[in-house]
Amino acid sequence: MKNQVDASLKLTGLDYIDLMLLHAPFGGREARKDAWKALVEAQEAGKIRSIGVSNYGVHHLDELEVYIKELENERGGAGKGGKIDVGQWEIHPWLPRKDITEWCKKRGVVVEAYCPIVRNQRADDPVLQPLIKKHGKTASQILIRWSLQKGFVPLPKSVTPSRIVENADVYDFELDAEDMKALELDSYAPCAWDPTVSTLED
């Protein structure tokens, strides 16, 4: 991981990286602890500003908290084990991840939501149609607004300039309590891979 940080700095020509995340919880217990320690050391060296994880399940997050405490003991006290600044997951109404988002909320971890518009696979979903009509907005705009009102940092992806502009045009309306309730779906329907369900041994 140390080599990865240095390689990223060299490739970009930057003096430091604003945010670096561990992409997935694969590799086993020792690998996860070593990777986290490398991020902490890179942060202390001024190479990275903020650190975090991506695609970790609650069991991986609980394990990481243990590692942080172990590293504090090994490295000289409070703060020496690092702090999870940001976590990134696929999150949208069809994959709300309430367990993970509650875990993060309790600890002040910023939640980034990737695939917030579900790769446009749900644009015709019946749950969205009344909201599209009510607000005069697209399905993508409704979903991005939902994400913002949940307190997440949505990360919509597009290479089409007009869609990029459209995705940013979400600050002139608000979903009311009834709208938000309509989007409270008790479902598990990822549109991408889901390492959060992997075991601690994976």
C-alpha cells in the first residue's frame, strides 16, 4: 500500500492526495490491517489528507475499529491508529444500507454514495413516476436529491455533458416527508458488485 500511495503521487505529480480509500475488504485480516496502517502512516507523513474505506460491511468496519485500537497501543496512544474520515458504498432507495449508514452516522464518517442513480436502470420504476410528475424533474434528479437529503455525498457518473449539467440541477426543489417516505424501500438490489457481504476471511 505504501508503494501505491507513492506511485499515485508520482503519476499525478501532486504533493499530496486529498482522499484515499481502501477499495474493498478483500485480502484477509492481516492484509486489511496492514493496508490501513499504511494509509495512517501516509497521512501522518502528509502524503494524504483524509483516509477511509469503500465497500466494507459492518463486520469489516467493526474489525477495523479493533485494528485502530490495536494500532494506537502499538504506535503510542490515542489518534495513532487513524480515523475513518470517509466511507463509500453503492447506495440508493433500492439499496439503502441502513446498517452501514447508521454505523457511519454514529461515528461522524462521511458517506459517499456511488451509483446513486442506479445506472439509470430504475428510471421507469413506478415508485419514481409520481415524484417525477410532482416536481417536474427527471428520475436521476429525484434520486440525487434523495441522496443529498439523506446526508450522503452522491457520486453520479456520466460522460454526457448535458446529463452532467442535469445531475447538478437539484438545488431548486426539495423532497418533502411524504416523498422521502415513498422512497423508503426495504430492498436489497445492488446494480454493481457487493463486497460488503464477503466474510472476514475473504
